[in-house]
Amino acid sequence: MSLGRPASRRALFAAGTALAALALSACGDGGTQGGGGNTNFVTGKSGIAISEKSERVAAPDIEGETLDGKKLKLSDYKGKVVVVNTWGSWCSPCRAEAKYLQRVSEATKSKGVQFLGINTRDAQKSSAIAFEEDQGITYPSLFDPAGKQILKFPKGSLSPQAIPTTIVIDRDGKIAARYLTALSDKRLYEMINPVLAEK
């Protein structure tokens, strides 16, 4: 009788439970929790969590293969304001916000803003590609079915804690703002414009 099997089952159960909590948390209170303790960020009534410039932590250099098979690293966009959105084709809130992400991506590109998706928990690229085609998404997305790129974000920072999550990274590659549920174009501009205005 192997002692490894029950431990493996427990580990799989724990991992599954964590992923389920991550997915379900998108249906919560709109990302208004957090900001206490030693997190160095404040969540406003809008649900946008903001980190003051002097308190920001560096974003991890997430990297991998995009849905169209190209290699991409977040650091390729240093010097730009980067909007990172975690999403899955199975996620209804992701579908609801997709048109706003695409619209704002097009409107802010000439101002030095780059959008980047992280597709997660889609076992097949084909599902994610079909989602992007259906929603008219033109900016790149990393294919991250196991959530490894998401887990690179530092604990205690403005890290992704739900699907969808949108994060704004400043021109220095530091995490400036986060929203933990589906958002509108108004919320996107509320996140992006203050970071764009920074010198």
C-alpha cells in the first residue's frame, strides 16, 4: 500500500480548491477587499486598489508563448504603461468586459499603453483563440493554462486574485493599480489615466 497516493490526492484537492476559490472570487464584492496590513496599497470605493508610486513593487517578468505562438515577455514593454488582464474563455465576466478592454486598448495605444492578456485554465488554445476572435481582441495574450505566470506576482502586492483581474503596470515596470472583477471602460480609464499622467 503506497503512502504517496493519499498525499497526492490531498495535494490535488488543495490545488483544485485554490483554483475554485480563485474563479469564484470574481463573483464577489467587486474587489473592494484588501489594502490592510502591510500591503502598501489602498482600495477605494470604486474597487480600484492603488499603490502610491513610492510604495510600488516590481511586477514579475511574466513570459511565455502567446496564443498565436510567439514568445513574449512583459519586460519587452518597459517604458510603456501596461494593462495586464487575466481571463479565460469559460469565464462569463471575462466575456462581459472584453469589448471594453479592446476599445480602450485601441484608444490608448498611441499614448504608450500596451494591453497584455494572460489566458488561464483553458486546457486547449483553440478555446481561447475562438474567444478572442469572437470578441475582436487584437492585443496579445500569453497562454497560461496552469496559472504559473499569475503565481509569479509577489504575495502582498496588487496580484491577480480572481478571474478576471486587471492590473496596471507603470513605465518603470512596477504594479500601480488593480481591479478584481469585470470592469467597464470608465473603470479602465480611472486606472490608466493617473499612471499615464505620471512623469
